[in-house]
Amino acid sequence: MSADTKAPLEHVNDALAQLKEIRHYAKNNVETLTSQWLLFDGELKKLKQADAIETLMARQSELHDALNEQITTLEELVLALQPPPEET
């Protein structure tokens, strides 16, 4: 099915799948950045680079939180777009 013929529910499901994948990688990035931060915290402070890394960590965390919020919103939209059950 081409992008032009997809129903709104299919578009939302596609976007939701992509956001979940992005969230997965964002979480891994936060974990990696945090572990590196813990290893180099003392040296970075001595080199006056700690503030820049802390800012990056905060921004990455904010991105992860925003992704979670948007995923929740799209999951609710998926439920709203579901066709009503057929009456028998």
C-alpha cells in the first residue's frame, strides 16, 4: 500500500513505531552518556568541561521524556481511530 492510500490509523501506527525506535536509541544514548560522564566527571571538571556535558545530558533526557509523552498521545489516538466493533 502506498503512502497516498494509507488510512489515518496506518499513518499513526507507522509514526508510533518510528517514535518507539527513536525512544529506544535515545534511552541507549542517555545510558551511554551517563556511564561516560561517571568515568570522566573528575577530569572534565578539572578541564572546565563538565557544564557542557551536563547540559547535553539534560537535553537528551528532555528528548526522551518528550518522546514518551508523544508516544502516549499517539497510542491514545490509535485507540480513538480504531473502527467500532461490528454489531451482530
